[in-house]
Amino acid sequence: MTTAKIPVEQLTEDQAKDELAHLAKEIAEHDRRYHAEDAPTISDAEYDALQRRNLAIEQFFPHLIREDSPSRRVGAPVSGKFEKVRHKVPMLSLDNAFSDEDVIDFVARIRRFLKMEAHAPIAMTAEPKIDGLSLSIRYENGRLVSAATRGDGQVGENVTANARVVADIPTVLAGDIPEVLEVRGEVYMTHRDFLALNERQRAEGKQTYVNPRNTAAGSLRQLDPSITAARPLKFFAYAWGEVSEMPAQTQMGMVEALKSYGFRTNELMCLCETARELLEHYHAIEERRATLGYDIDGVVYKINDLALQQRLGFVSRSPRWAVAHKFPAEKAFTILRGIDIQVGRTGALTPVARLEPVTVGGVVVTNATLHNAEEIERLGIKIGDTVQVQRAGDVIPQILGYAEDRRPADAKDFVFPTVCPCELKTPVVRDATAGGGEGVVRRCSGEFACPFQRIEHLRHFVSRRAFDIEGLGEKQIEFFFHDPDLPVKSPADIFTLAERDATNFKKLKDKEGWGAVSASNLFSAIEARRTISLDRMIYGLGIRHVGERTAVTLARGYGSWKEFHDAALAIAGGDIAARDEMDALEDIGDAVIDAIATYFAEEHNRRLVEALAAQVNVLEAERPVADSPVAGKTIVFTGALERMSRDEAKNMAERLGAKVAGSVSSKTDLVVAGPGAGSKLKKAAELGVEVIDEDTWFQRIGG
């Protein structure tokens, strides 16, 4: 049983000891992925939560602090790819502050340590915390001699050859330089350069990158410096290691000296004297975050006087005289540059916010959904506003609101279009509500005549849960839709591609991006899908409200393509008996029946369906076994099934007349559990639901 949700003060000593061991191992693994592989698997917020939990337990049980505790560690061990470099002065990390109260406490602790008056001014610097890769560069007599990553804080990786090709890192310094000078700072990549790099990767058919920080880190840690040189890396200097003779006696003075030597420093660094001034600068930077053009994840505060820094010293792995005030993890401010309209497969018009790029939750966000016209009105946003964006996990980014005090004088209202943005400019209509009023969804009335809808329907048709044609993805559909020689405007056109190619003057294999092998493979994959199951055929048509599960229900209810097709035409023609027959199927209601009627009532759709049916062989569906031992029962499959895949298990149960659910509830009749079953097994025990293994399942159904 995990103890992560138990309040620290309620942990027993054994529980605390076990959780500290688990946290030490888990955090070490995340450190390795972040620092050594540049490939983190959790967000900064999740990582910070693990660190805070570890620290809280250690503070409550100080006698249980481990030798390998994350609180005693910086970074991660260096990779074996590079030579090791021992830092003359350790590269330690900073403690974090997550709230205004944390910052106030930080300043108060400094004053208490230095025995200052409670409200006495104390000079502190505040500067953006760059989200990049820490680097220490050593100069001797003004010439670059070595460069090393942070590593574990004591030993880093030798990346000297790569550092020499970063434009922002001078190889020879200007001015009156100390004989020995170690300059420390952050290697990073701007949003513009990151997006351009990803565009090049896409154009070359290569994998794209997730965010600028990992891309910059991976670029600097290349074994081939020419790859580093080809990447648009930049460098901010903000600190130092070993220095033979200090050119200044303050933090600000040292940074100004680094700038005079030829380094780029951050122009947003400023001096403050109180916690209130620090917080004002923090919130000002937070609002400007989206306009900076590079990623920051907080603001760093440091005592300005270097003599006071010496007096304050260090606590464990962190300096007592500095703290990093982190931004809220999954939210950020950025600028709304415009609103585009996207037309979906069913003709729904969805407004999408076009944003100044900003990193939220570890991902560069350039767009956010606005759902509908009512949402824009509710938010009260205008084009040009500074808006707050939220992203959690894999959820599509959304706009939470706007900064009223930052609205520009030329901010513009967005007017929702009354005609579709497609070339036909067909009128936009609104869905009707159950009560007969107007709904919030606006749709293009052009149906399949609208090119946006046609492309989206074709993409749906070849998707994994529909016809699943290997090698015919979104990009290929876009290609064929616009190709003048082998156009694909409807599903039936896909199945005539090979025949048309054989008689076409310009063969597919000769077109850019294709070849003899790829063309042959595509034609073979299409041919393999000429025989298709009834449920995939129904789902592939892209009828509104007819999802994967509904298609299975319809297929099993009618059994054959002819029966379903004839019923659909009858319903479209107003046949009440046919409608009642469909309504009798489980989980089929008016919304589905109306959508099928509307679809088959449209002449263009009927032509599309008839042309497709002439090209494919639709298999008859298996009817549910009404008298099977599990007919009518609700079943949940959980754990790692060994004799069948989860999809096979689901289909098997449904063929036997059972209903498969995703979670255990009081309505569950049976749980089939494989190895590794967890919370569902526990829930079943609590509710007294019968639990069996796979072997018993096959015995019960007679398999």
C-alpha cells in the first residue's frame, strides 16, 4: 500500500523509512532522465511535488535521512559518452519557493541570520530563471580552455568542443580579464528557433522535438560538434566558479563585468531591497513571459553583497543566500495573436486561439481551443490580449482569462463567421437543442461538398478504428486529395488507386516522397482492406453520433450490410417501423437514428456509400449468443491478460451477449483478472463482485 497520500505527521516510523527509500530511488531515476538523457518523463510540477514530499518527511523524521537522499544530491551522474571534469567550485542547485509567502519567509530568514532589523532594506538581485542546460566555461588568460555540464554538481561532462561552436560563447574574452575565470550560465534555444528546427525535421521526415530545454540540452551533448554547430543554441551568463581575482564585490557588479567581457546577460535582472519589490518584479516578469521568446520557469533571488553571501554560506546542497521562485506549473501568460476557425469532420466550426509560443507543462503551446462563440464571449477576450493558458497532462491547452490591465488600445473583437471559411462559402447554421432552440455548435451547411469536411471524413475513414489502411495516414490523404493525377475525393477512390495508377501517365512511384516500394506497399495495404467487417464499414462512414461502440451494436443488430443499408434508407424515407426496429437496439436512441436518417437522406452521401459498397466485400457480423453463460452480464477485464489481448477479450464477451465495462461498480457481475490487477480488484472485493482468472473464464464460456 502506498503511503504517498498519508499526511507526514500521521506516518509511522517504518512507513516513513520505506517511503524515503522509495522516493530516493524514484527521484534519482527522474534526475538521470532529465540531466543525463534530456528526456524527462514527468512534469516539473510532479518532480517538485516528489522533492517536497521527501523534504517534509526528512524534517519530521530527521534521524531517517538517507545517505542517498535527494536533498543531498545535485543533478545526476555524468554519462559515459563524455570525459569527466571535476568542478573546482561545486555547481550547486537552488532551493525553491512556490508562493509569495515562501519568498517573504526567505527574506525574513536572511535578516534573522544576519541579525538585521525586521524591516531593514537588504539589496537583492532578481533575474529570470532560464530553463536550459547549466554550463561552466573555464578561461585562462582570456582564452576558452574547457567547458563542462553541471553533472552531479561535483563532476560534469567535458563538452568543450561543442561549447566552442555556440555563437553566444566567446572563445576569446575582451577587456581586463582575470587570469582564471570560470563563467557559468545556461544554454538554451529560443521559441522561434525551436519551431523552425521542428519544421525542418518534419520536412525531412524526421522526429520532432518536445520542448526547447531538452532540445538545447541534447544539442550541446552531441558527440559530433558539427551537429551542435547546426543547432541555433544561445547562452546567458549569470554566475561564476573559480576566479583568480574578483572584478567586483556584488552580484550585480560581477554580472556587469561578465557583460563587459563579451557575454550576453539578462536585461531583466534588477536590484530590489524588500520582499515586496521582489514579488512585484516576479509578477511583472510572469506577465512578460510570453514576449521573451525563450523559456523561463521562475525568478531567482540572490543577496547582492558577496561578503554577505560568504557569511550566509550553504545549507546542505543549496546556498542560504539564494532561492528560485518557480512559476505555477501548468499555467502561463501569453499573447492572443489571432483566432482561426477549424472545420471538423461533421462540419462543426471550432475557434482556435493562435498564441505567441509559450512553454506550459513542458510543451511549447502555440494554439489553444476556444470551443465555440459563446466561450469567447464568456471569457471576454479580444485579439491582442495577454491571456492565461492552462495545460494539464495531455489535455488540449485552454484559455482561462485575460489580464485586463494589459489590454492594448488596438485590441480587436472577434466576429464569428456566418459563412464557412471553405472555398464554397456556404452558410453556417446552428444545431437545434432538445427544446427547439439554438445550440452552441455552428456547422457548415455544405456537408461533403465542403472540402474541409471531405478531407476530415477521408482521414476518419482510414483511421485505426475504421478501415485502418497501413501507409495511408493524414499526410497521405492530404497528398492524394490535392494530387491532380490520382485524386482521392471519396472513400471509393482509395480502392481505385492501383487501377488508375496503372493507366496513369505519371506513376505514383515517380512522385516526390514516393518510390516503387512505398507505392507497391500502399496498394497491397489497400487491397488487404477490400474485405472489411460490418462494424468497421459502418463506423468508417463517419455518421454523426455513430462511434465505434455504436457501430458494433448496429452491426450485431442487423447482421449484414444489406440489412443495415436497407434499414437506413427506409428510416431516411420516413419509415416508422424501420425506425422503431432500430430504436429497439440497446443503447441506440433518437440522436443516432436522426443522424443516420439525415446522412442517408442526402443524395451525395448515398452516391458515396453506393460507390464504396461496390468496391468492398463487407463481412456479416456475428450475432450475440443469447443463451451463453455470460449473456446479459456486465464484465470487467483487468490486469495483464496472457491468453488474449484486451480487444480480443472485449469482442469475445460481447459476442457472447455480455456487456464490457471499464470500471467496477455495483452493477458489475464478473471481474476477469490477469497478473498485475490493482485497484479494480480491490474495488471488486469491497463490493463482493465475483473475480476469476483467465483459465476459469475460458472454462466458463466453454472455450
